[in-house]
Amino acid sequence: MCLSIPSKIKSIDKESNICTVDTMGIERSASLDLIDQDVKVGDYVLIHIGFAMNKIDEEDAIESLKLYQEIIDKMEEEERQALIQESENCPKS
């Protein structure tokens, strides 16, 4: 199962239409080719298979991130590692 966690845009390369996002402390790249909203550095987006799909409200993003962190804090280390392994197997662009 792949979850779409709110990710904050850190930079945008307009030439390649790729952004760098921060997802709970992890930076990754995502394509902006499929998003139909204007986005800028500091906006929060949801990413699926390497594409930014939706821009989301900052307040909603922060609330979601708090809930994800609460879940993570309650997990045992073994469960955390299993989820990391699983997320690495999600399809990428």
C-alpha cells in the first residue's frame, strides 16, 4: 500500500518541470507535469508515483503530518522498518 503524505515544495526547476519536496524530513524529486494548479516554493502537494497530483491547504497538510507523526511515534521499530521497505517498493516514475 502506498500512502500520499503531504510534501512541502522546497525548489522548482522550471526547465524540467520537476520540484524537490520535503516529506517528513526526506527530500525527493517529483514531476509537476500532471498537476493542474499553480504551485510555488512553500506549497504542500500530494505525490503519487513520482508526480505531484494535488496542491493542498497548508493547515490541512500540517494537521495530517501531525497525525502521521503520532502514528509513527507509537510504532515499534520493526514495524517502522517494514513500512520503509514496503514504501521503497511503491511504483516510481
